[in-house]
Amino acid sequence: MRALGQVLGLLYIMHILGCFWFYVANGHEGEDTWLTSYDDGSGLSENGATVETQYLYSIYWALMTLTTVGYGDITPANNAERAYALMSLLIGAIVFGYMLSSIGDLIGSLDKNGGKLQERLDEVKEFTRWHKMPPDLAARVRKYYEYFYSRERPSDDGEILANLA
């Protein structure tokens, strides 16, 4: 659910950035804008572009900016658009970094028992290195502990029961 919430948040930010991207270009009549320069002005109303096409172009630019892909086919053509693009790039970097971090935390928290198991197996591996065990013996020790830890309960029932009132 958290991942879905983040995707919905990204879509909302994409919508807002795309709408304002179109608004900045539409407010500069008579001046070169991304609308006039992209695809020979196919995004302009007077060239037959529908609202859906204009929205599609705008959110396409916003998503490319937010995800830091930036193909470069839709670029700012005046200073107002450049200023808006800079602000959008900053927002995009922050949002994208936050989402990557959150998704990493989410994935890491999904399998806590797997993380505990790996930590214990790393201790066994370090033990075999410290004692300079021959590789075949070290491999057998690791295999034994993999089996042993996979059969063990992930939580300590005695500790949980001892803390109950």
C-alpha cells in the first residue's frame, strides 16, 4: 500500500508540473515557447492540437523531468520556461531520491527474518576465515549452519514470553 501511495503521489506531482509547464508556455503569446518549437508546433491549438494532446505532451515532459530521464525532445525555449524547468528539475531530484530511498526501505523491511539469517551466516563465514579453515571444511560448516538456521524459529519465543506481564 505504501508503494501504491508513492506511485499515486508521483502521478499527482507529474500532473501538477505538467499543467504548469503548459501554463508557462501558453502565457507567452508571440514569443517562442516549447509549444511552438516541439514537433513543428503540433501542440498549438491553432495547428489542430486537442486538449488531450497538449496534456499528453505536458505530462510527458513532467515525467521525463521527474524521473531524471530527460530525453531532450521537449526543451524550454525562453527564460520563463528555463526558470520553471530548473525548479522542476530540483523538485524531480528530491522526489526521485526520496522515492528510491523509501522503496529501498520498504523492500528491506519486507524480509526481516531473511536479513537476520544472512547476518548470522555472515558471522559463520567470518568465523571460518578467522580460524583459517580449509575451504572444503569452511563450506561444510556454512552448509550446516544454513540448514540449522533455516530450521530454527525466526523469533525467540522465550524472550517474548518473558516480557509479557
